[in-house]
Amino acid sequence: AFFAYKLEHESKHCNGKGFQRQGCSPFDRVYTANQNCGHTYPTFLAVLWCAGLLCSQAPAAFAGLMYLFVRQKYFVGYLGERTQSTPGYLFGKRIILFLFLMSVAGIFNYYLIFFFGSDFEIHIKTITSAISPLLLIP
């Protein structure tokens, strides 16, 4: 909702009715930031669901909330100078990687159970719960 509000606000300030503005730099920045955020959400939702279902729900939910805050930081940083959005972008990549690795660990554990009968779910949940607070380190 915040992204849509900012996009509408900048659109009205560029004196037009549609989203096709040429040469209006603030609108271009807001529009590009909105598009960038919109393009990353399907990937985020896929790895979030996989990590939550296949590995552990609490660390996945924590990482998901962190990702939403990071995308907000990226969007606001993109409205300023483009270099201000870089920390949010890099932080978001790290969270997506964490969720992806959680998903891979859950799939690996499933195959260990299926082929060898050994279950490492408790160990994986303990490790992911211990590592998830490290996502707060910038």
C-alpha cells in the first residue's frame, strides 16, 4: 500500500493522468522502485513457503518479516540517491539466500528419511533457529 501511495503521489505531481511520463525523474525513480519490488515478491513468496513447509516455520517467518522491512528500506533508499538502495538490496539477497538454504535443507532431510530412515529435522530446526538472528547483522 505504501508503494502504491508513493507511486500515485508522484504521478499527480508530474501533472498527468496516466503512468506514462517522460522526463519526470522523481516519478521514474518511484515507478522503477515499485517495479523492482513487484518483480522480487514471487521469488520471495516461493522460498518463504518452501522454507516454512519443508524446514521450520519460526525462522522462515522471522526471515520473511525481515525481508519486508528490507524491501521497505530498499524502496525508500531508491527514492533518494540510487546508492542508498544498495544496502537494502544486498540485505534482501542475503535473506533470500537464507530461505533458499532452509528449503534445500528441508528437501535434503526428506530424502535422508526416505532413503536411509534417519531424521535430522530437530538438528536442522535448531541450526536455523540459531542462525536466523544473525540476519539482523548488517
